[in-house]
Amino acid sequence: MPRWEPDARERFITAALELFTDQGYDETTVAQIAERAGLTRSTFFRHFSDKREVLAAGQETLSRLLAEGIASAPPEATPMTAVAAGLDRAASAMTPFNRELGPRLEAVIATSSELQERAVLKRVGMATAVADALRARGVEETVATMAAELGVLAFKVGFDAWTAEDNELGLGELTAAALHRFEGAMAQLH
């Protein structure tokens, strides 16, 4: 068995989702994931601290991409324009692998209250990263928090639409459309 494989992380994620689907999250062990992936347990632990982390794979990267996009927005950008830049940056990094895993990941998460709680915490972490990036641009706390929450919701709605079987639109287009709809809805609250 090779010590290092260039696609080890993706192999572990794929193997874990297959096993979680076939036999359930609680019944799946790290050893089984490693065996299914054709890699070792020690290699698994170089990529993930435990099997729950497999389901949060990419969260830190996604948060970083959102923050980078916000930071790179023009200085005169409004908070929502900066959030849109963050969404665009994150969407541009998504691959067919991400698209294929989305529905499978959601199905596994739906089977466990522990995993559902973790998914909520993932969205909180993303919103915190977005709000922090907005505050770094000088955006006031309440506005930064609201814009961050809308941005994370737009990403979720856009990602769900992107992973739908009948969808032919790009993730960037879908997240931008969702953010635009939310801005329109906010205007109607007055």
C-alpha cells in the first residue's frame, strides 16, 4: 500500500460517504474508511482528526475563500457587494467533485442529530468568517453580521440548487441570484 496518494483526501471522503450511506454513520469506523479508500489509518489521521471531520472537509477552505473574496472587493464596495465578491470567489473554487458530493453529504447528515448540529455549527463558522472579513473593511457590527448571515444563506441556497440533478447553471450564478433575492426581500420588510 503506498504511503502517500495525491488524491487521498478525496478518496477518504468518497469512501466515508459510501460507508455512511451503506451501513450508517455510527456503525462506520475509521479503519473501515481507510480500508475502503485503500489507504492506512495513519494516513487518515494525517488528513482528519476523526470521522466527523470528513463531513466538514473543506469548511475552513470555504470560509477562507469567502473572506478572501470580501477582502479583494474594491474599497468602495458596499457590504453586500463585498459579500457577493466572497460568494463568487468561493463558487469559483468548487469542482465537479464538490457538486457530486453535495446531495450525498446532505443525506448522511439528515440521518444523525449529532451531524445536523455539526452542520449548523459549520454555517455559524462560515458566517463568523464573513462577518470578520466585513469588519476588517470597516463595516459596522450589526451590518456585518446581517450581511454575513445573508451571504451564508445565499451560498447554501445556491449550492443546493447547483447540486440538483436538473440544474444547468453555475454555482456563482446561483449564489448571486439567491443573494439578490434576499436583498429584495430585505427591502420589502420596511
